[in-house]
Amino acid sequence: MVYRRADGGAQDYGYSTCVIDADQQRLPSTNAALANKRIGLIGCGSVGSRIAAMLVRSGARKLELFDDDILSPGNLMRNELDWRGVGAHKAKAFQARLFEFAQTQGRLLARSSQPITALSFF
């Protein structure tokens, strides 16, 4: 990386060049298989929200979220959600949050369900 000073001089910091492909995809090709997997996640709390976020950031695009709990202010310290989701069902609020992550990485198909009745989608 070269930094140009105001006096016209240049400072070379010796960083290597970073080349990003035309699609701006930063995911390794080994993660491509995650895009076609259907993943069910029970609970969008402190652990479930972190796992879902990591899955989407890693390339997962088909998620089914199950959580009938309401996000309260006390949950914010541990949850991936922020204050915008307070008072909403965690699954619905987290679905919107996952779309923010996937916005630049392709399409995300996420459904949220409040009551857990059956896991028939597997």
C-alpha cells in the first residue's frame, strides 16, 4: 500500500496486494456447499444467534429459525440482536438481522416460526 503525502511524496508500507473477484465474494470455495443445505436452528438466544450469524457469514442461505421468546432489554448483552429487536419475537427479529449479513453475499432464504410443533422440513 502506498500513501501519498500532501507534499507529493510517497510512503510505501509494504502491504501485499489484495485482489477480490468480480462478484466481491470473500467466501472460500469450500463453503459453497453451505448455500444448498437446509439448516434448522432451535433457539435464537445468546448461543443460537451467534451460530446463525456465523453460518450466514460462512455461506449458509437456507435457515429455519425456531424461537417463541420475545427479545427483552436484558437479552441484549448476550444476543446478536440490538435494541431494534426489543419487544419482537426473537425469530422474526433475527430473520431481519440475517438479511443484513447476507445483503452483499447473495440470496438468503430464512423462515421464522414461533411455536415448535414439528421439524418436518428436514
